[in-house]
Amino acid sequence: MAHIDQFGYGWITPALSYALSVLGSVLGLLCAQRAREATATAQRAWWLMLAAWAIGGTAIWSMHFMAMLGFSVTGAPIRYDIGLTAASALIAIVMVGVGLFIAGLGRPLLIKVIIGGVIAGAGVAAMHYTGMAAMRVNAEIHYDSTRVGLSIAIAVVASAVALWLALNVKGTLAVFGSALIMGVAVNGMHFTGMYSMSATLHEERGALAGATASNLLVPIVLAVILVVIGLVYAVLAAPNADDRAGMAYLQNRIADREDNPPAPAAPAPDPHGLAARFQSRR
């Protein structure tokens, strides 16, 4: 068996992967909060779609890729199939989005959260193992079925909890606290799946097709930065419930003034008849 190292750069990659998962979770929960406050179905669907990008794309897939930078198989260089790598990102975003739409549209029900969590969790697991299938290495990769099953179970439970948090969490401190928990769950699923792996080196080692992790790093980091900037702008630019309440209050005050204009002011008392005397002189 070949030696597998999960932390080739020490604790830098797991720390960065955890930070990404927390950042994506914060943005996803804020978008979900905006979805709950939306008054129209189209607006709610828009915010849920942004939440899917934040959670599925940043909190889950970007975290996976960042953690993979520290992964290595001793004696075997690694390349990545670009098409499968992109497909794994799409799987995460779409499946998390489906789970969010099931749980977030209509009446909030526990059974909808469970169904959405199973679908989203299956998507997270599919993303992870599709990303692993994109890996090209001169070795035979084996998976321990028990640990694979455990990683899938963690993904499903974590997704259901994430959906419940997305539907219920309010307030800045609650959002950040929930994001910290979601980050632990996402990373726990990833590294449980990674520790299910073992590798046997091939005797004949040919040239590998695909891109190295460093080749993919720059475009992925740029894409993540653009997505995060877009999400932050969307969250900050959109009025929240307090803003809408304030605008409604001002509009009601203006409407009241138009319907009930103030009575004209009464003339000031003139006990000495100065105004009449002034008019007579003119």
C-alpha cells in the first residue's frame, strides 16, 4: 500500500478549507434569511438560488478543493480531469439548491427539511466522490465501505441540519455560530471520506492527462472571489425586514398627511387693532 498524506502543507490547507466552509455558510444563511423575509415567490426563489451557490459552491465544493491541495500519494503525481472537476461543483450547487427549494418554498415543515436534507446530502456525497473520480494517479484507489457509508451519513445529517438552520436562524450572532457548526460538519464529512481511501501503486507508470492542482488553483480562487463579492453585494444592497418596516412607516406617515392635511393656522390676536389701523392708513 502506498502512503497517503492528507496534510501535505501542514495545517494550512485544513484551516483554509474550514474558513471557506464557514464563509460560504455565513453567506448562505444570510441569503436564506432574505428568502424568508421575501414577500413574493420569485424573490424567495432568487434568494434560495443564491444560498445554493453560497453553500454548495463555496462552503462545500471550494472547501473540498482547498483540502485536496494537501492530499498526496507518495511516489505518484496527481492530475485532475477538468470536466469531472467542474461537474462535481455543478452537482454540489444543483443538489443543495434542490434541497433548499424543497425545504424553503411553501409552508416550513419538518418532513420537507428531512427530504431536502437527504437530497442535498446525497448531492454532497456525490460531489465528493465525483471529485475523487476526477483524480488521475498511477495507483489503484480502494475505499473502505464502512467509512464511505459513514461519510454519506454525515453528509445527509449535516445537510438536514443546514436546511433547518437556513429556515430558522435569525440574528448576526446566531448566523455566525451556526456557520461555525456547519463548517465542522462539512469538513468532518470530507475527511471521513478521505480516510476511507487506500492506494496501491501501479507497476507500470505512464504519463497522466489532466491539470495539476496548482493549475486549477488560480481560476478557482478567482471564481470564488467573484462569487463571494457578488453574494456580499446582494446581501448588503437588498433591504432587510427592518429597512422595509422603516420604509412602510414613512409611507404611512406621508399618506396620513395627504389624507388629513393640517388645518390653516388661525390669525394671531390683535388686541390693539394695529392691523386695522395699518389697512386704513393705506
